[in-house]
Amino acid sequence: EVQLVESGGGLVQAGGSLRLSCAASGFTFDESAIGWFRQAPGKEREEVSCINNRDRSTYYADSVKGRFTISSDNAKNSVYLQMNSLKPEDTAVYFCARHLSSCQLKIIMGSWGQGTQVTVSS
């Protein structure tokens, strides 16, 4: 059973940093593609980053490029999102989810974690 659990959110001031973790289980991690998404009240869910674990290629939304870094640790079956230079507009619930086979394809239903709240104060 595919399961992903997010952690690491919190309250920080603008310009601060947080490191989010996504612990994965129930699938072959080395061949997976895992994305980080966020959703703020009144806004559509947005994918901010994704990593293809097979080749470690990555994707970043323009809104976070240069500030966020996605990485994976095969030994821990975990994906991380290092968030630096945080802005108030980064405030959202952050989720991780597994793509079908690559970052370009749709999310596998039921793979969403519970999410972790990130709040950035001005």
C-alpha cells in the first residue's frame, strides 16, 4: 500500500527556512517520482517541485525556483524539500504524492499524505 507521510512544517518569519520531509512506503522508491504540492485557502493546488528518483532529475515551479531544493535519500525512503528565503506567499499546506511513473504524469490516487502546514509571517 502506497503511503506518504509529511512532516517538518511550522511557523517562520519571512526570509527563514524550513525543511520538509516525506517518508514513503509501499512502492519501489528507486524508480518512483515524488512531487511536493501546496495548497493555500482559495487557491488551486500547485506542484512546487518534483524529483524522479530513477535519474534524480528535478522540477521546480517558477514561484520557488532558486529558493527551494528537492532531494531524496534512498536509504531512508524519504524525499525532502529544503525551503529557503521563505515568503508570506509560500504559506500553505504542503503535501507529497507519488506520480504514476515520472514527474510529467498524473498523481496516483490515494498516495497523498496528510500534509504539513507552513506559515510564513511578514
